[in-house]
Amino acid sequence: WWNGSFVPWMCIPQISINCKMLSYQYGPTFLKNAFSTLLNQCHFNILYLMADDLRPTLGCYSDPVVKSPNIDQLASVSKVFYNAYAQQAVCAPSRVSFLTSRRPDTTKLYDFNSYWRVHAGNYTTLPQYFKSNGYTTLSVGKVFHPGIASNHSDDYPYSWSVPPYHPPSFKYEKGKVCKNKDGTLHTNLLCAVNVSEMPLGTLPDMENTAEAIRLLESMKQSITLFFLAVGFYKPHVPFRIPKEYLKLYPIESMSIVPDPYVPKKLPSVAYNPWTDLRRREDVQALNLSFPYGPIPKDFQLQIRQHYFASVSYMDTQVGKVLNALDDLGLSSNTIVVFSSDHGWSLGEHGEWAKYSNFDVATRVPLIVFKPGVTSPLPQPGENTFPFIDVFQNTQERFGKGQGVESMVELVDVFPTLSNLAGLRPVRRCPPRSFEMELCTEGSNLAHLIRNPERYPSREGYSFSQYPRPSDSIQENSDLPDLADIRIMGYSIRSLDYRYTLWVGFDPGQCLHNMTDLHAGELYILAEDPGQDNNVFNEFEHGTVLHKLGMQRSWPDSLKHHVMYFSNSFKSNVL
């Protein structure tokens, strides 16, 4: 701390060198002013924007359908990570994982029913780390998953300087507010509404946006830096959005996915029966068989239409927050991150929702903006994020920004943001870190953001996992309680392969047995980018399984296995 201000760790060498020179030449008064100037150049606020259940269906990720002009505009001045993956494709485990930078096997959270500080370890969170370094930390909307998983408090006061904000209208999100054609109200999946007819006359993400802007206005006059996390609820189901957004996606222009059927070689344990959708009244009216359905084509088209419309609605909220950042003069010293907690299946493999290890469920957008690094600092009077009305600019497309092809993970966000903000580096966790409050199981990606020419994209690996209660499909296959988990699907993604082992799991000890193999999946992406043809049984795996069980961690096991069958594949080709 100096003169009431926190000095970022990375600024100390620069300030020390310059201060010695300036003090010698001009004296202490000039030194004080120069010190303040240098300090301001090193200070960065953080604006962390999170979507819920958003796969990379965005223009900046080359999606040909979705209209997302405000996020695309952000991407055009940012680093865009094309291969970013969540560690578990369900809300609470994923959010606790990336906010602590620990994998689910370390947080021991695979469902919604435990608080990591009690159940696993007193791990420091991303906002908590910034708070301990002098930041005012603020939460709006869905950042941590509410309930037991965040101690019914969104981890306040550990992570946040003030109690987190939750929009009052959210309590109606699961209520009977969706109007059918006959005017009756239901708890539907498809729920495009007239906002003026809604309870309180608004929607949760509209309230989130207004509160985020209010907090930005209050922090403009603050002498402290801020870490503001804004968690939007969309495109999470139900698709309760303003009905005008459906006009952006005429139903006659919608199409179903090219692979709408359950793959023949998909193990039963790998399938997600999308039970949360089945609970919605409009889906129940379809009288679908369990577990495979299928959903009629006309209803599939409506689901896709509503999902895309929800993305555009969320994009509008993002645009308003970013525009406020501009108007308040904060965009030149604020790092902006946009991401999601996981993806969402839109009919691929005969699946819907999340709850699997496929790319459509685990791959997420990850966009990082740092002024003066990912783009030049704006000139006086120049706006970085002018608001774009999606209804007026539906044809506008921005460049992709500066793309990074490397495989990265959401657990990488914590060490990366800390580095970009100039805080002390977060040390790498040892193989077992339950007693360590502060460490990371991710990687610092700052070098890929600052100096991509010096650090070309590395191949690398991303790891995900998903629990199941049984080899066969059950009602709780999507989201089993910890006590019911008997199998864990550990998955590794490289640029060339998606490889998954479904192995025995002891819920009492939260331990896997890599030699207790229940099923496997292997997709060769050059031939099968949609991951529809499982060739696991075409390779010999038994000779290596014993060695894999002796590895110190399951990521090490999977990496060794990938290298093994990769060499086998190359030998067969030659």
C-alpha cells in the first residue's frame, strides 16, 4: 500500500526504477505526482460477464445464424479463445470450479448439495483474491450458483465486499407465467412473453443490467478498484424472454442439426436423457418416451429458435453494460472477460441441455479484453463499445478479433486475470491440495494475450468430467446426488481427439478407479468433428489400463492413454 492506494505487484519494478531517476532529477514533490501517474497506468478494474448455458453460438465464433453484435464487437478488440472448455457441464460444479480454479475432484462438488469450504477445503475464490488485494468486489445476478453450493449466501462475505444482488423478478422464473395460445398460464420451456404483462413488469436480466450500470456509476467516483461480476440468466431455460426477439429468427428459417439421432455406438452411460426439459408442461404435452424421445421436428425447431433468441436478448444486456462502461470513462482501465459456465446441446446426438462430456455441452466462449494490450487505447472522445441495437443492425458482422487456437479451460481464468491485473502470481497446486487455501489447477494464459507472436498456440489438453449413477439410463442420470454416483466419465480433449473413460467411482471417498472400466468413447475429430462415430472398440486398450491406474492423477492417465492410441493410430495409417 502507498498513500492509501494498493500497488499491484507487477508495477513495483517499473515504479521503483522510475522513482529513483525522477527523485534524483526533480525532487520529492515531482516524485509523488510521477508515482501516482505510474500507479494509475498499472491499475485495472475487472468486469466479468457470465452467460448461463451458452455454447459458442455467436457471430465471433463463426455461427451463421445467431445475431450477437455487441459480443461480436467486444470480441473484435479482444483475444478470443476458440477452444475453451468447462470442467463439468452443469451449473454449480462448473462455477465453483472456475471461481476457485480447482477441478471438481478437488472441490468435491458434482451436484448442488455441498459447500466446498465445509466439504472439501477453504479454497480462496477469484473475487476473494481480488478483495484481499484491495478491490471492491461486487456480484450481480447468477455468479455462484445459489443455494447450498454457495452457503445460501453466494459466498458472502468471503468473496464479496457487499451482499450480492439478486433481481426480485427471478422468483417468478419457474412459475406459471408462460401463456399458451388459449391464454392459460403454464410452466413451459418455450416462454416468449410480453414484458409488460410479467410480474413486476420486467425480467431478471433487465434488472441485472440496470443494477450493473448503477454499480459502475457508483464506482466511477471511488478511489478503489472494482471487480464486478455480472451473471446473466440467459440462455438458461425456461426461455422466458421478450417475445420480439423471436422475430429475429423466423421459424421457417430454422433447421435441425445434421446429427439428430443417438449414435449407434454411444454407450448408455454416456447418454443424457434431458430430464429437466421433460418437466416443462409444454414438453410433457408431447408425451415423449423415456429416455430417448425423440422430440418432434417442429418442436425441435421452436427450441432452437427460442435458444437463439435468448442469446440475442442476452447480447443486448451485455451491450448496455459495455456501453455504460464507455460512457463513464472506465473502458480504458477495465479488463473485460466474457464467458459461460458450460454449453448446451441443441439436438446433437439426440440430446438436449447439458449433462454430458460432448463438445456441445462442455465448450464455451472465452473472450478477454485488456485496453492497450488486445487493442489500442481509445482516442479522446472515441468509444470502444457503442451500443448496437440488434433489431437495427442485424447484418453487421465484426472481425473475429485475435483468435487463439490453444486448448484452454475455465480453471485458467483465475490465474490469467490475476496476472493481467498485476497481482502476485497464484502458485500451481500440487497433486493433492485440499489443505492449500490459495493455488490453481489451471494455467496462466496471460502470455497468449500479451505476446501471441512470441508464444504460438500450443496444442495442449482440456479436461472435463461427468458423474452417472449407473451404466443404464435412469431418471437421475443427468444430475445424480453425490451418494448415488457410481461411475465418473473422465474426458480429455485435444485438437485431434475427444477421449472419455467411464470408470468406477466411490462417492464416500470421492475416488475413481481407472482400472474399473465401464465404457469408453474415442472420436477422431479430423474424420468426425460432430463426435458421432465412437471408435473406442477399434483400438486395443487393455494392455495400457494397468499402467494408467498407477498414474498420480486421472488427467495424467488420460494424457498417457491419448499418446498411446495416437501412436497406434499413426502406425495403422502408415
